[in-house]
Amino acid sequence: MTRAWKVTVIVLGAAGVVSTPLIWLLDGPGAGQLVGASVQAGAGVMALVWALFQRSGDGPDDSATRTGTADASGGGTAVTGIRRPQGRGGGSAKAEDTGNATASGAGSSAVTGIDYT
């Protein structure tokens, strides 16, 4: 989550916690209004907590530079950079001058850079 989205969710969550429940509760609320205000305030608090625990997407999270040579054989995998199975990871990945990767044999694979598979 980018910093702008995080700030947006926090501001909207704070507005949800304060705005409508406060207006409902100022005019002598009935049972329905009290329940509605409580639910809305709870949803706003949950949005705030969720936004606070999200990682920021700013800057590279993974970096590999000049890692050297890797060899794979007999069904192995050689990666001389960054491996993110199924594209997992919240931030960016950066690989530079990762060197050579060599694969030999059936089912072997070699990646120099970023492996998202």
C-alpha cells in the first residue's frame, strides 16, 4: 500500500469514527441509532488499525547485487538474484550484475535476475 492510500484510509477511518455517530448521539438516540453509531465507529476503528499495519510500497524491498555464479542439476533450481514464488512480496525487487546461472539435466532451471514463478 502506498503512503498516499495509507493516509487516505486513515483520514476516512477517523472521519467515520467521529462524524455520523457523533451527530446521531447528540440528538437523544434511540436503540437503533445507538447500535448504528456503535457499528459505524467500530468499522472506522478497524479501518484505522488495518491501515496502520499495512506495509508501505515505497522503495525497493528486495535487492541483489553481484551475487556470483549458481549451478543447478538433476531437477534443481539456480537463482542468482531474487526469488518470489507466485509474485509474492509487497514492494519492488531489484537485481543488478547477478552473474551466471547454469542449469543442466531434466527439470532444472536457472534464473539470473528475478524469478516470479
